[in-house]
Amino acid sequence: MQLSKELSGAFRKYNRSLISKDDRLAPVLTNLAKHHIDADYSSAPVPGSQNAIRPDMIDGLAATSMPLCMRSLHKGLKLNHHLKFAGRQQYGLFLKGIGLQLDDAIAYWKQEFCKKMSVDDFNKKYAYNIRHNYGKEGKRKDYAPSNCMRIITGDPPKNGEYHGCPFRHFEQEHLRKALQGVSEGDKQEILSLAENHHYQIACKKYFEATHPGSDPDVLINHPNGYFEESRKYYTAKEKGVTVTAT
């Protein structure tokens, strides 16, 4: 356990810089990401708890508290009423991690997909995979959402796909358009960080730009961690108190 804690600390310390130095480090980082010990968000909060979310809350949360990678997936889902497998995995497990229960997850995906297909087709082709991700099918493993390094070092999105890390995988002009609502100065800094391969620092800057006055010590190494820090920020803002990092 002590070794795991030390590896976790080392991962946090170096993951921002290593990937920018040499692309040959990608396999090493991929392996490290698989063994990174941190909150894995594999279990959705129990129904009725304050951390559980409902399908009707997702649009609002996407606009305020989701990292850019998940906003991109949400936008793709709303635009096409469909996501390909990698996108469904990345976004579906993220939603599970922020508190979407299994029955609500099936209802949410069904509502979107059935704008282009029948309920029978959805049930035959997609419902099993959702139940599988929640540990209710197959080996009944409770799958966890991907952390930042796994997303950054994973397969890049192809045409018609929306998964991945925008700071790593988007072309500069595409990223610029995705940064709507961000001031020009912050936008230029984020674009520069992404161009120089500082992907997680770019994401942290995006968090700061969209959460004015947030704690500068917030560490971004997981999309679900980003979401948690955002919710803490807005909860504290409503109460008129200052946010501090965990």
C-alpha cells in the first residue's frame, strides 16, 4: 500500500511534463496510468443520495461542470443522437462516476439513441453494454471511468468519433472553437500549452478560466475529479465561501 501511495505521488508530480519530452514515453505512461492508485469512481452513489444525478440534470451539468473532453462527447451525443463505442465508454463511465444510476443511464441513452432508432434496436444493441459497465453482466466487474493519462495516451478519435482529450487530439482551430466563452487571453494561453504538449496544464487553465477565483492548487488528473472540484466551487460560491483544494 505504501508503494502504491508513492507511485501515485510520483505520477501526480511528473505526469504533466514527461509526455511533452518524448513521444517514446507514451507506452510507459500508459502502463503507469493502468496502475495509478487514486479515486477510481467505479461505484455510482446510492439512489437518493445528494451525489446522485438524474438524466434531466445532465445538460446543465455539461454546461457548467464537465471538463472539455466530456463536453465534447455530450455535444456529439446531442448532435448525432449516437456515439461510437469508444465515446460511449468514455462518457458512459464518466456519467456513472458522477452519480448516474443504472436505470437512469439506460433511460438517458435510450432517450437520445431512440431519436434515430427503435427501442427494440437500442435494447438489442446497446442496453447490454450499459449494464455490463455497471457490473450487472459478464464478469460483473464494476468498471471505472478513465483518468486523464489513460485518455491522453489512448487511441485518438477517428472521423465521426468524439472521445479522447481535446487538448491532445484536437487541431488548433478545432480547439479554438471548442473554447467558446473563454477570454481571448486565456484562450491563447490554453492553445499554447496544448501545442507544447502540456495537456493537463491546459486543462487546469481551462478550469481556472471557467471557474474565476477558484483554488489555484486544484490538481486535474481525472475528468471526474475535475467535475468534483467544479461542484465544490459552485456549492461554495452559493454559500459565499472560498474553495480550497483537497
